[in-house]
Amino acid sequence: MGQYTSEGFVVLKGSVGNLKLAPSVKDTVYETKRGELLKSGVYRIEGESIVMEKDYLFNSASMAAAFIVGKAANGWLDWKDQQGRTLDELERQKTESDSDSPASP
């Protein structure tokens, strides 16, 4: 669960992700970030999952998605609403179509 903002992407309290990290992200910024956020109480480990203890703002939707899934991710495509629409469809394409529209008088 999350929310896109002009400052980045907020992963919401109660969100659940994968505890295990893919080998491709071991010893990278993703693993480092996980360690920092665990120490600061942003999430807890529950079995084979991580559970967000508080809302947390990531600087990008992709970093937020990678944090949750435990591997490199494209947040614009991986974050989806309940209807299955991607963040790209909901935010980027909306913004592009708004800028293509003539300004109202």
C-alpha cells in the first residue's frame, strides 16, 4: 500500500513485503536501506515478511517498490491500484494528457 506524492512515494503503515532479498540486490543500496530502516523501527520482521510500522517516504516509486518486493523494481509499473492500473497510468499519463490539453480561459 502506498501513495504517490510530489516528493516521492510513501509506503504506508501496515504494508507487507518480502523479507528475503534477491541475490542481485545483496550488498547494494537496497540492502543498506533495509538495515537502516529496521534499526530505526520503520518496519519489523514477521516470519518471512516485513511489516511497515509507520508510513515512510522514499525518494522514488521504484525504490519503494524494491524495498517491498526485495529486488530491483520499476515502481511506475509495479505499483497498481485496486483496478490494476499502474502508477504510470494514474500519474504520468494523467500529467501528460493534462499538459496536452489547452488551458482554460
